[in-house]
Amino acid sequence: MPAKKVTRVMIIRAEGGGANPAKLGQKLGPFGIGGKFCQEFNLKTADRKGEVVPCILTIYEDRTFEMSFKTTPTTFLLLKAAGIEKGRKGPDHGGNSKEAVGHVSRAEVKKIAEYKMPDLNVDSLEAAERCIEGSAKSMGIVIDD
């Protein structure tokens, strides 16, 4: 049996269990899979409600598709851990580059690093923690020891 021809590969970010055709219609409508994708996505991500779930969607010529899921984005996890809605504004957007907008503990950084390990391009937990620390620093989040 010959391999199916891929029409498009895209990344969809939606709330776990909360994808709907109204929000994703513009992206998925041209491929005719909007409703079917949302149903399947919601079933597979129901346990991740309240989280942003990145999904790599491969759409085939015969209007079938495959989904693979990634871990929640680091920025979302850091904002949640710090209890804030947004990171700091950069100097280009009227913000102060030294301004701290939140705090997270070293234990929370380690927990996020352990969770993100499968999607990070590192080979040790210490390197993963440094990646998370770098993201936190750029967002204006201070890491407390």
C-alpha cells in the first residue's frame, strides 16, 4: 500500500478539551476536517483542561489526519507558577528591561524542567533547568532559592 500524500503539517495550540470549529475554522476549514479534528482533539486532551496543548497536525490528501501532542509551553507554565497573567514588557514596548513581574521557587523550576524534558533538546535535568531559568529571566520572573 503506497504512503498517503501529505497536504499540510501545522501546529495548533488550543486549550485542552476546549477546541471548537468556530475558533479553528479559518485554519482547518480549507482542509475539510474542522469538526472531526475538534472532536478527536477534545477527547484526547480532556485530562489537560486549563492548559495550552500544542498539537502537530498532519493532514493528508484524502482528508484524514494524524495528531501528536507536545508538552505545555514553558511560558504558560512559568506564568501559572508565578501567579501572573503576563511577563514583562520589553524596552521596545514601553517596559523596563530590569523590572521583575513575578517570582518562582527553584523547586517549581525543577518540576517544570522535569515535565518539559521530552521536548527540550538537552541531555540532563540541570541543562533543562537552565533553559527554564533563561525563559523566566526573559519574562521578568525572578527565581527564588
